[in-house]
Amino acid sequence: MATQAAERPAQTPLETGTPEAVVVRFAGDSGDGMQLTGGQFTLSTALAGNDLATFPDFPAEIRAPQGTLFGVSAFQINFGSTQIETAGDAPDVLVAMNPAALKVNLAALKPGGLIIADTGEFNKRNLEKAKYETNPLEDGSLAKWDLLAFDISALTIEAVKPFGLGNKDALRSKNMWTLGLALWMFDRDRQPIVDWLKGKFKGKPEIADANIAALNAGHAYGETAELSGPLKKLTIAPVESEPGLYRTITGAEAVSLGLVAGAQLAELPMFFGGYPITPASAILHYLARMKEFGVTTFQAEDEIAAVCAAIGASYAGQLGVTSSSGPGIALKGEAMGLAIMTELPLVIVNSQRGGPSTGLPTKTEQSDLYQAVYGRNGDAPMPVIASRSPADAFEVAIEACRIAVQYMTPVMLLTDGYIANAAEPWKVPDPASYTPFPAKFLEEKNAKDADGTERLLPYKRDEKGARPWIKPGTPGLMHRIGGIEKHVDTGNIDYSPANHQAMTDARKAKIDNIVVPDQDVALGDTTGRLAVVGWGSTFGPIHQAVRRARKNGLSVSHVHVRHVWPLPQNLGELLSGFDQVLVPEMNTGQFKTVLRDQLFIDAKSLTKTSGQPFSIAELEAAIGKFFNGTPNDEGGEVLPNAGQLPEPDSGYDDGSRKRPKGVN
Amino acid sequence: MNDMTPIQTTLKDWESDQEVRWCPGCGDYAILKAVQRTLPQIGADPKNTVFVSGIGCSSRFPYYMETYGFHTIHGRAPAFATGIKLANPDLDVWMVTGDGDGLSIGGNHLMHLLRRNVNLQVMLFNNEIYGLTKGQYSPTSRIGTTTPSTPMGSVDRPANPCAFALGSGARFVARGFDVSKNLPDVLIAAHRHQGAAFIEIFQNCIVYNKDVFNDFAAPKGAEDRQLWLTDGEPMLYAGGTKGIKLDLDTLSLQVVDVVDGDWQSAGVIVHNVKNRAIAHMLVELPFGPFPMALGVLYDDPRPTFESAVIEQNAKASEGREANLAKLLAKGQTWTVAPSAADPV
Ligand code: SF4
């Protein structure tokens, strides 16, 4: 054991008494079980009543070569006694299971933060693989931080010795040893983890026991280390939350549950067509286990077949759903056009990832907005809604089902890699509190000829502009539909100019007139100097940055848009109450374009495409730039995307920053 | 295919009010009539019948049937049909595709439909050409086919639809041609089969690929080059003067002469629709030295995809309550109690 006292700032983050929030990052080799460790630590955090947000960050390779820099897998959690909206910017504690994990994650660590490192893995071979010339644990290069370095590997082997495992198997419990230490550090109950281990290794009690022994040993070690080093026990008070039943939830789970709930509210069986793709597959996995809710899952031969089968199921009277990520959504484009043309309900979930092409399969981005809104051949309008957080994905999935069924249209639901994988506490909703929107099927002919003969008009629209849903099997309502332009009423093939004009208009009007709730302000006043307008998973960092800016007296508000297409009716008017509009997004400015186009406002862009979520600091700095020269303005630099920052003063030709009256 | 109460209908009941828009003289007309003639015979119910198609001349078929119809997108009809059958297995689904739609752009989907064994009928109209796009060569065009896209003749080897189907795992493979009087019998057999029934129908595109099947499918005079297969019957053709024998030395089929109807001594084999090995030989028989093998080449049902899915869905739901509130609250939960300050 080599605990080493190091030079550090006057006060480290962990020494500020009882911190409001702490950010811990577990990093190791992809084989080290860091995601599992993080997941269980999350659970224990939630059970302790802290609010939290997590950010799993793992490599695209399933089994990247051991010890390499690109094989590092990390899990970050931000938890505290106040509202937590992001996974946190810089960690206070970094657990590094090998040299590569240290190297990849060190830059993010706060000065004075704590490094916990396993010296057992800092051997010559691993140091070389991580491209370290000397051992950073020994060469003084970590002086900026607190370092707690000891041989976790050896301690784990020692702890599990009584169970007769070989060294290789014994070392698999290293993550539980580490988790035990972390549980001690934050004064957590071990029992839920013990229960979980017993359940997980039901058939192999000796493995369960070994892991429990490792967990306990790690925990016991905390006491020892406290006496001799920088480690200390911290207690973080539970967050004040609304009373009720809570659980943690990831975005992928929330989408799945929301879809099931949506189908139930529509009183329809659900058909889910999917094809394996990162990071969307988890939805297929969850739904495959919910068959008792009338869910049929179909793993198709490709993305196209997945969406086509879902449309086929919708045609036959179920709620068709498909899901994918950017490249797969591109493949589904033509079929979405058919669903638009045949006006059948369909929900398409896009868990966005970095693109174009294969891009960054395991990293997050919001760059499929254009694809969602504009990305089909022909005039093919389709509603698009976006979830802002893992828990919010539940509500948004229900909303997607509602729009699809009530308006007979495909709907795209945007989430992203961050939302899909991240977890947060969720107040379990009461399904009875949602208003059902039962699907209606046409049972008899819906029109009369001049001579009184009853007639079926498959494209006769209701007050919402939706055509009737007609299940094959219904007596007397046989009819044909397809992708060729159809007559406005009969649905028979009709290429005539006036008819195509009328049908194009009708399809557009139907989507334009979808009733979406009015846009509210997530934080701040309804008028002011600056509106920061976000959509999707940027909610957390924007919210925190706006909160901090407002604390500093800046006139800034946070507006977060769920209904990306069509936009809420009042959005233009709301934003016209602000001098400036800033749109941070993890793409090159796609929503900004939509806002400029639809609302004719001078929205400025703050973009980031590094595959990582925005940090609060970046956003604070960007907000500050709009307040240069005003009291309490913190200002600041945004390094990662400095070149992409808008210049607030470059606004209008007359040099004013005010929006001309009457323009919105 | 589905055990449903037979419905009394006539050919007229199956004609939609839409004007048929194929080229005059197109083989599609004959197939349409054959289907409309077949459906009353099998007691099919228009309201339960769905025609699903992709894109191409053949895929216009659903518009002309007074049934439910879904004209989908190029090549993807198998996927739509799969979704329809999984959502409502009681529907009687006929899929209509062509050589381009089914074997080129949609080859992948067709393969998976057949291997999964979705309970429906697939009619692949093979005219060895792209008609709707004005006459380019197709994946079944013979080498040397001269078209606007192959002015010097095509050079790639054609696909064999029945061999493709059998190789994909189809449990029913049959062949017919547009003007054949036997086509309804083939369709009836396909409909009776539980599972994916694949029927290749040679179809004359009189505009872009006229009469390419005349050697065996001419309305008259080509009968001697047709080997109509019937389960349990000897493989005889040319008015019983020729037959097919299995040569045991080379394990291949051979043409033999049959004298005075004595096919036994000529070694002619009896067709067994369940013999998959012979089926592989039949689909590959080179036309010319051999007659064209027609009728039901192979028919050996296996449990269908949708029955397996339904069974699994039922099993998964057994003893499990579909309680959404419980589902939402699954896993480890914790309760935040109202604090003293909160109003009770
Ligand atoms: S192009 Fe050929 S296949 Fe198409 S309708 Fe005309 S004749 Fe028939």
C-alpha cells in the first residue's frame, strides 16, 4: 500500500465540509465491469435519497484489447442533496483501475480531486500500453491531486481466497471491492448490493459469496485508509423531493415503458419491429420482456424490414413501433414516406448518436434533427418530438403514441445516446392519471352517394384532418391503399394535378394543425435579455447554467422545446419577449435553422459535436458573452467550441440588439 | 391455408371497380383471372383476404381485387406481409411480387419471409425483365439479354427463383405460367399449404420481353415440354412417352423413353412432394435437355412463424398479470415520505 500525500490546493472539493454534490467517475478497462459498478453505485445513491444523474461512457469495441487507451470504459455519477440535472462537469473523485483509465480521464478531474488507483495494474506492460514512460503514481506528476494508490488487485485476491477461485476469477471481483470502498466513502448501506449479488448469481452461490466478500473487504479497507490517508467519509443529505414512490430509470427503459403505456392508453396491442443497432437495441431488449402487455417484438432482417413490418402491423390494426439510431433511421426513410402517404399510425424512435455514417456509435449527438424534420423524399411532413431526460422519455413516448393514433401519422421521437444510457431517479407515475386516447376503427361505410347508396371513402378526413383507420377483416370495407398518390376521398390512384395539390396540402395541414401544448419557460421570466432555447438532452446543463447565471443577476431564461415539429403555437410570441435567443445543441446548429425558418427570429447558435454532452461551464461562459459590460457578468471563455460561439453584438444592422417590433 | 368457414362467391365478387391498366395482351391479365377464379373455389372470404405487393407491373395487382389491398414499396412486401400476419394471423394474405421486386431489391426480405415460414402465398410473376421502368434486364434475364441498359447483352448469370426459394428454406415450392389452365390448381395447393407457399409464375411481358417462355408456355403446342408434377404419380410427360428417372450412379435425373406406358420398367420415379433432395434436382433441371418442371415441386409443411410467435407470447404471459402500475414500479424502489411541513 502506497498512500501518498501530495501538494494540493488550499481546500479540496471533498474537504468543503458536507458538499452539496459530488461527482465520481469510475474508469477501468472495458473488461473491468465499470458500468456494473456504476450502475450499482447509482442504485445505492438513489436509495440513500440523493438526487443524481449519470453518464456512462464506453468504447465502441466490445472487447477492446486489455489495458489500451481506447478500451477504457467509464461511468460518471453526479449526486447530491440538491436538484441534479447533469452528470456533472469535472469529477471530484476518479477511480482508475489501470494506467489507461488514469490517462484518459485525468484531464477532467478537478484540481485537488481524489484519485483512487489500483497499483496492482500499474505494471510495466500496462504503463507501456497506456503510453506512460514513467509510473505516474510515483513520478510526482499527480501532485495537483490527492492520491490514494494501493494494490486493489492483491487485496481482492486476498479477500476472496477462502472461496478457492483462481487468480483470474478472483480478480473479477475487483469492481465489487472498489464499490465496497465507494460505499464506505459515502456512508452507504451495503445490503441492497448484497441482495442484488445474491439474485444475480443465484445458481452460483460461491461466486455470489466471493463478490460479497470483496465488497465487504473494500468497505472495511475504507476505515483503515481513513486513518492513514486523504480518504474520508462523506455524508450527503438526501434531496428534498416530492413525496412518493421512486426508482431509477434509464432513457431506454423509460421509452419502452412509455410505449407500453401509450399502447395501453390507445387500447391497442403493440407491434415493435427492430434491428440491432447501438444505442437503440436496449429498447428492443426491454420490450421483448413485456409480452404480457400485448407487445409483439420482431427482430427483422434489417432496418427497412423492421419499419415495414411495423407499418404492416399498423395496417392490420395494431400500434406499429420501430426504433433505431441515425444510420438505421436513414434506411427507414422510404417506408416512413409510405406511412405518411397511407396515413397509418407509427412511432419511430431515434436514439441519436454521432454521425454521419457509422460515426460515433457509442457517443451522443443531436445531429439527426434535419433528418427527422426534413429527411424524406417529397413533401413528407411528420411530427417530431424530443425527450429531454431519461425520465421525460416516458411522457414523450406516450405523447408520440397519442399523436400517431389520433392523427393517423408516423411520429418521430428523438432521444440520444446520452438519454438512452443515462439513469436518473424517477417518481413512478400512476397510469390512471393519464387520459386514455382509445383508437377508433371504422366499422361501416362512412359516406352516401347522391342516390343514397352507402359508400366507403377511406380518405375522408375528420375534424383533425385524419382519415379513418380500417382494419382488414372488417366486413364490407374492402379497399386498397398504397404509396401512389391517391384521390382525396376514395383513395384510388389519382395523378391529376389538382388532386396532388389537394393531397399535398391536406397532408401538410394535418401535421401543421396538430394540437401541441403551449411552450412554457423551464426557468426564469417570460421576457428578458436572453432566452436559452434547448431541445432534447441538453436540458440538464442548460438548466444548471441558466440557474447559476440568474443567481448572478443575469436576465436569462431557459426555454426547452419538446414539440420540435410542429412547434408550439405560442413559441414565436414567447421568444419575441427576449432581446436575444441562444440555441445550444450538440450538432452544427440544426434547431437554430428550424427556429429561424419557422419563426423568423435571429436565433444564435452554440454548437458542440465532440460526442460529449455540454458542460455547465461551457454554457455559463456562452451566456456570459451576452452580458459583457453588465454588472455581475461573469463572462468567460468557452474553449472547446470558441470559434463557433455567436457574437451577440453582431445582431442587427443598426447595431441594436433589440428585435424589431412585430417580427417574431 | 386458414381453416375458415368457406364463403360462397363468384368470380365477379373478386373484381374491383378499378380499370385494369396493364398493357393489352400482358400475361398479368391471365393470372388475375386465374386468381379470381381460384378464390371462389377455395371458399375464400373477401373481407379476410389481403393482397400485398411491392413495386412493378405485377405489384399493381391488389388494385384489381375486391379485397383488402396494400401496394407498398419496392421489394419490401414480404416485410409488410410479415407484420400483417403477426398482427392478425387470421387474415388470408397473398403477396404479389416480380423478378425485380422479389429477387433484386427485395431478395433479402423474400429470403427471410421464406425461412421464417410466414403463413401466406407468395406469387412471383417472372417475366425476366423490368417492365414498369421500360425494359431493363432483370436478375432472372438470361445471359445475352439485350435491353436499354445492356445494349450488348447482359453478362451476369440469372437467378433461379425456385432454387432460391428452396435454398431459403421454403416448405412449398411450385411453378406455373400465366395462360396455363392448371394455374388455379397450383394456387389451390399453395393456399392449402400451411406456411409460406412460393409460386413462380412465368408471365409474358409482351412489350419488353415477348414470348421468351414460348418453348414451354406457348398457349398451344408446347405441352410436350411441360413436366406437370403430381404427388404420388410417375414423372411422365410428352403424352406419357417420356419420363424422369433417377440415375443411381451419378445421383442425377435423366430423361428416359417410356414404351407402351410401361413407366415402371423404364425406371421412371414417382413424385413425392415431401422429397426435398429430389425437389432440389427438379428446381435445377436445365430446360432444353429436360422439360420444364411445373406444378407442386415440393410441399412439406412445418410450424409457421406466427404460430410460434403467438405460442411464445402466450407462454410469456402465462400467470403474469398485465398490470402497468406494477410494471412501472418494478425493480428497486424507495419512498419519499411527506415531510412535516407538507400539508397532509
Ligand atoms: S410492361 Fe410488360 S409486364 Fe408490364 S404491363 Fe406491359 S406487358 Fe405487362
